[in-house]
Amino acid sequence: MSDPRNLEIIDYIEPSPQELKAQKSRNLAIAGGLFGFVAIVFLLMLYKFDVLG
């Protein structure tokens, strides 16, 4: 049985500049959505514990 850590990548295709730009845009959108969700949960927690009023 072969060791999976020693597998070599066959037929790797380098992403184009347009694909890299699209990937970066997706990553920023995901990061923004995640940050917004965490902020909402944090604010709701503060509200529930009557810190905000």
C-alpha cells in the first residue's frame, strides 16, 4: 500500500489571473459574512445579558 503523503500531483493546472481574482472575491465575501454573523451573535449576547439596555 502506498503512503498518501508521498503522492505527486499529476496534471496540475495553474489558475488564471481571472480565476485567482474570483477566488479572492469569494474568500472576502465569505470572511465578511462570517464576521457579520459573529458580530450579530455578539450583539445579541450583550442584549440578552442586559449590557446594552
